[in-house]
Amino acid sequence: MLESFVLREGTDYGEQEVSLERKLEQLRHQLKNGELLLCFDEPTESINLLTPQQAREMGL
């Protein structure tokens, strides 16, 4: 699921290209620490990663 999220984000335009494994590691860390939340959107039947603030703003 996380790999699909990373791949749909498109091209990496940062100073240094980051490997897929490193991006997945970063996402896992952020999820584990509560920096990101995994949210299911019923209308679109998709899963998104949101910050806690974004989730609150959306009423989740």
C-alpha cells in the first residue's frame, strides 16, 4: 500500500534522488511516530496519507 502511494506521487525533484526503499522507510517511520495518518476516503475508495492537522481540518 505504501509503495503504491510513493509511486503515484510522481517524479522526485529534490536535490538528491531518494530510493524507493528509503522513501518507504521514511513513511513507515512517520506513520509509527504519528506524524502521518493512513486515511480511507469512502467516496473515492482510496487511501491517503495525511498529517494529523490535515485530518483535523477535514473533520476526521
